[in-house]
Amino acid sequence: MRRFHVRRSKLAAGVVWVTVLLGSCGGDPAGPNAPVATTSVNVQDFSFSPADIVVAPGATVTWTWTGSATHSVDFASASITDGPSQASGTFATAMPMVPGTYAYQCDHHSNMAGTVQVQ
């Protein structure tokens, strides 16, 4: 009987070890650059923060300029109203009701870009 008890203990320890190993490999399945669920984006000096966001259909996204340079929010889709070129202030725009990924960028700085995922 004792011999079975030892084997069962080793088996249980092995199961725990495998569980710990598999659990530690998980991480965030969406990854570090996954879109953030929010309706607010900061337009800072040469970046959108966060650049990639997730919103509900018809949600209003508020863009707030916090830097000193002039930037804009220009959508590739004509169905979304573009933001003005400005260095400070806010702008709010309604997202489409149709799910999808909508790209935008700053008209003044092509390296400033992001997406809005409507889900």
C-alpha cells in the first residue's frame, strides 16, 4: 500500500509541475500591442495614445490634443468625420455602426497612425 502512495504523490507532483509550466507560458493572448478598449485618445507630440483602440458600434471617440505641435485625425474611411488640424483642444467623432477596422493618421505626420476597431 505504501508503494502505491509514493507513486500517487509523484504523479500528483508531476501534474502540478506541468500545470505550472503550461500556465506560465500563457501571457496575454492579445499581445502587448493589442488595441485598448477606450473612447479617449490623446494626440501628443508625434503620437496617438493609445494609437489602436476598440469601441462599440456608434460610440463617440474624443481626441484631446496635449502637445504643442499641430496634428490632425484623418480617417481613410469617408464615413467618419475627420478631426481638425490644431495644436490644442478636443474633437469628438461618432464611429460607424458597421463593425470593422478603421485606419486613421495625422495629415501632417504620416508616421502618426492608428486604428479604431468597431466591434
